[in-house]
Amino acid sequence: NEHGSYLIRDSESRRNDYSLSLRDGDTVKHYRIRQLDEGGFFIARRTTFRSLQELVEHYGREADGLCVNLRKPCIQVRALTSIIYYALGPRFSL
């Protein structure tokens, strides 16, 4: 994954919120995406969005306070053990 790659997932610490992980060079920065009681989402309360898609489109056009603008979703790479398991089948244990 390269500079500007991002991943949005359910927050582990706050129900109904999301976490945004964003690659900034060699580091990954994390932001909380909060959900409004009346619907909608925000990272910074001054800018709210009706949907996560709208939020992604906005921060894709401009960083607007993030370390870098959202460029493309992270590519999921399977772990080598998973690849070996699928290649060898369940009769082999790792």
C-alpha cells in the first residue's frame, strides 16, 4: 500500500463509530469517524456528511485537516500462512 492509502473499519473502542487508518509515507495515522445522533458522520465536527461515501469523496478531494488526502483503499494482502493452507489443504497443519 502506498502514500494516501486508507482503510475504514468498525471502531474497536466505540460502538457505532468507525476508525480511519491512513498511510502517510512510512507511517499510518488513525482518525475516529464519529456518527451523529441524527444520522451522518464526521471526523471534525465543523464538517459533517450524510454518508461514509460522501466523507470519503470529500477527503479524497482535499486533506482538510488530515495528514494527506484519501487516495485509494488499502489493498488486502493475504498472509503467507493462508496461502499455504489453501494450497496444501486442511489435512496439513501449520
